[in-house]
Amino acid sequence: FELTAGSDVDLILLYDYDSTVAESDGPRPLDAQRYFTRLTQRLVAALSAPMAEGVIFEVDLRLRPSGNKGPVATRIGAFGKYQREEAWTWEHMALTRARLVCGDTSLQDEVRDVIDDVLSASRDVGQIAKDVSEMRVLIGKEKPPRDSWDLKLIPGGLIDIEFLAQYLRLVAPVKDITVHTYGSTTGELLELLGHDLITPGDLDTCLEALLLFSELSQIIRLCVDGPFEPKDAPSGLVERICRAGDCPDLATLEGEVKRLSKAVRKVFEKVVRV
């Protein structure tokens, strides 16, 4: 799983019910939509309520069908129809990261069938490449990296690696390649080993960068409240970061980050060709 310290949680709440039953059977009956809407609202409140030591998770529901304009909980049939007929490329990219958290076995099977069906569809590779490239450019404009230690947003950073894995997952069916991994950038990339979507050397570059950037990001998020400022960082933190990168000093580590991010960016531009 790829939750890191400080990550929010993107949730899509799905439900189904017996259409012959008009309302819940509690002391104050509710129709299905209101019942699951209130259940979702209480779940989100429980997860994100401020407490003395902070919140459990910041919860983001914007990945649901129609985003903020849609209901907070969606019936499985409506979810499937939306994903097949209306969803944008970025929503299908997000779907590659989906993990079923809980629910009745029958409902989980239905959700898994929808996801498998959507992700196994054959797509216009050129259009997907265009969409992914445009989204990456837009993120670069709206959220430029603070500095070279902003390992998520720098060109060739974690966003590029994640987008690359998601792009390859969406275009794999065109080559009759089936990917079974969900919710893991590393797992998705490893499943593509041996196929002609990406060379083994380029794959190794992305995996090496993913491992290093993820490790450094975790340490920085756990130890620093805000951006990492090398000149103000305690010596113990600097030592720990350098050890994570197997480098003797911070300057060497920064050079390694620049080398890998530059290499990843080249891979991204080569593979996601518009």
C-alpha cells in the first residue's frame, strides 16, 4: 500500500440494496439514498474529526462519480455506468489505484468486475498519451515544486512515475497484456517486466527512483513540519536522510536525486509519446 505519513485518503463509497424494500427497518426509516448518504457522512466525520492529537485521516471524496456535484455515496449500477460511459482519463487512472476496503462479498465481486471491465477496455493510445501529458503539464503549472527536495512534484519525481505506471496500465490491453495488480505503482511496473511497453533498463530506472524518493519523502514528512530546508536541518536528520540514499553527504544525495529525476523524466517523455 502507498499511504505515506500525512497522506489523505481518497474514498469512493458504493452500495446496493434490494429494490423491493423501500426503506430501512430502523425506528426512523430512510430510503436507500438518504440512508447511505448519512452513513457516509458519519464515516467521514469519524475519520476526520479533529482531536487532541490530530485527525485519523483527511478524507477526500472527489473521486466519486461527478466529483463534488455527485452524491457522496453511489449505487453500484450507477458507478459502473458512469465509469464506462462518462469518466475522464484521469478518473480511469485513479481507478488503477483502487483497493476494495470492506463490504459484503457479493458487492465486492460486483465492484471488482466493474473495475476489471473498465481497465481491460481497449483505448486510443494516442489520446491517452495526450490526456496524461496534458494533466502532467497542468499539475506543473498549478503546483510547481518548491525546490529540488519536493520529490513528489519535481519533473521526474513521484508524480511522473505514478502517471507513467497508470498510463501503461491503461494502454496494456491494446497489446493484449493483462495487469492484475491494484493500488501499487511498484507492483504495476513489475508486472510489465518482459513486455514491450517499457524496456527493462527504463523500468529499473523508475523503480530505483520510486524506492529512493518514497523513502526520503517518508522520512522528511515524519521529521519536518513543512518544507525540508537543508541548511536548517538537524545533523541527525541529515545523517538519516543520507543513510537512506546510501550517500556520504547531502550534496552527493542531492546529485543522486537530480540524476534519477532527470532519467525518469526522459523515460516519461519517451514512453508517453504524444
